[in-house]
Amino acid sequence: MNFKGQHILSTAQFDKEGLLEIFEEAKKMEKVLQDGGSDVLSGKILATLFFEPSTRTRFSFESAMNRLGGRVLSNADMAATSSLKKNESLEDTVKTVSKMVDVIAIRHPESYSVEKTSNFSNVPVINAGDGSNQHPTQALLDVYTIWKEKGSIDGLTVGMIGDLKNGRVPHSQCDLLKHFDVKFVFVAPDALKMPDEIVKELKSVGKEVVEGENLSELIEEMDVIGMTRVQKERFESEEEYLKYEGIYVLDAKIMDKAKKDAIIVHPLPRVDEVSVELDSDPRAKYFDQVGNGVVVRMALLKKVLGY
Ligand code: NCD
């Protein structure tokens, strides 16, 4: 894949070769980090424009840029503090910022908004999460974590549990995992099921997909236990959300039924869906994922900037 100068808007853009290219580069970035970073992106500037709360994703992009010797212009609360407050359009904002920097990472609550505004940028735009649609860099780091931990992705049964309707992370993960010989097990209440078009797409490329609601039964065959949060901010009302709050809680009792060499992944933040008692379980990889996020974003920033 040619990454130089490209917008990264969706995991659908990635073929298997491109994905493995990013993973190999991320592995090299682990070494670069151990050696104290590099200055390969010195003179380059990243802008992070965030219209939704974030801890990991924004800091991870910024850490990645800094570790490679680049610089960062950051706005963690664009909606409240930028000229959008004066009714400037998102398009004009992005067009403006793109005149000052070399790459932009945008998070926005509306699905497809990042893609639409990328047309107004003359530098690469990276989607850092658009509504319930996509979160490509999170999925890249999740699949990188699986690849690193399990040695290979082929032959694995990957579970995705929680709000599969509104969670942008599982949507993006499916696009990447479909390039491998993977069986999918989706666990969600009926109202929060994986969208039909994603299930159809997976089946059309020959993947086996199992859908159900009972985590303690379905967990037994999972090699990867992909937990996600119920996406409170995407519900029409608090009342509607409360119907699903706490619907799945992964704890030591359920983990007794899981494979001894399974891994638990979660993009974080967690609310109550992964019990804190599991943090010391060697199968829990969700805090290791944070470190993997930095090297994966280092790899991606390097590639889109042509290095
Ligand atoms: C995810 C997101 O923002 O979609 N978080 C993250 O980027 N690490 C998952 C979530 O918020 O549930």
C-alpha cells in the first residue's frame, strides 16, 4: 500500500499487505522507543482536533509524534474553544488548520464527518474516531496486540462483546480481521447487535460468524475476548441506556470458563464491563494495548508523511 500523503479514514482502506507493513514498522518503532526515540519527523507538525472526550487516543498520537521528533498543535475541546463557536464551518476550520501543519488527527461525534472534511485538507487527515462509524487507529493497535501476543492471527476465534451496534472499534476491527482466517463470535443483546451489513460482508468473504447473547457460554471457544463499553453517549435517552448498563461484566468467575491462553482486549475506557480483579490476570492485555497504540501511531505517522 502507498501511505504517503494519504488520508486514513477507515479500516476498509487496508489490505492484508498494508496491515502487515504497518505491524512490521510498529515492531521497529518498539526498538526506536527503547533506544530513546528518533528525530525522523523533526520539522513536521501534527494537529490534533478533538470534538469528543479522549485520554488515550489524543495523547497517543501526540506521544507518537513527539517520540519521532515532530511537534504538536493540540486542541482537546474544539467545540468549546475554536472558531466553530463563532459558527465557522468544520470544512473551513480543517482547511485553515491544514495550511499550518503536515498532518491532522480528528475526532468528531458525527459518522463520516472526518471523511467529508478531509476533502478540504491539503495534508493527510487521520480519523481518530467518527461517531459510531470507525476508529481505524484503535483497530490497528488492537489487531497489532493480537498479532504480537498470539504470534499469528490465522486460526483464531475472536469474540466481540458489548455494544456492537454503536461501538466504532468493533466495526473497524472487523474490516481488518476479515483478511485472516478468523472465526467471529459476537455477543450482544438484540438491540445492540453488530450491524447487518458488517455481518453480511464478513460472510460474503467466507467468514464464520456466530451471534448470541450468552457470554458465559460463548466465552469458552474464544482465543481473543474483545470487550467494549456500552456507548452511553450514542443513546437517545438516559432511560434507554440504563436498560443495557452493566449487561456484561467480565469477572474472575466467567474467566474460569475461558481458555487458559485466551487474551482480553479492550480499547478502554472501561466502565464496569471488565472487573478490576482481572487486571492482574496474565490474560488481561488492555493496558499493554496503550503502549502498542503509541508504536502503531508512530508507524502510521511515519508512513503517511513519507518516511
Ligand atoms: C474508544 C473510542 O473512543 O471509540 N476509546 C478509545 O479510543 N480508546 C472506545 C470507547 O470509547 O468505548
